[in-house]
Amino acid sequence: MKTKELREKSRGEQEKLLAELEVKTRELRFKIATREETKHHTLRTAKKDIARLKTLISEEDRKLD
């Protein structure tokens, strides 16, 4: 997901998406470990999206201070 798209979302939507991505990441780890999932790049993409979201949330927190 692009950073521009994430910035347009409200704080609640960002946090909800973050929680969903963390669940997705956990599920992907199990699937990769059991060889149900062969596309390892999906895990990498999810982890990068989590990092983008956490960065945006922390930037917004710093702006408020």
C-alpha cells in the first residue's frame, strides 16, 4: 500500500489496518513454515506495510506534541 493512501486514512482506520496486517503476518508465518504458502514476498510486503503504518502513526504523534 502506498504511503499517500495511508496518509489519507483516519487514525482509527490506520490502527484497524495495522491490527489486520499483524494478524495477516502471523498467519503467513505459519503458512510458510508449514509450506502451505510458497509466495514469500507476501510476508515481506505485509511487514513493510506495517512499518509504513507505524512510521505514519509516530509522525502524527510527534506533530501533536
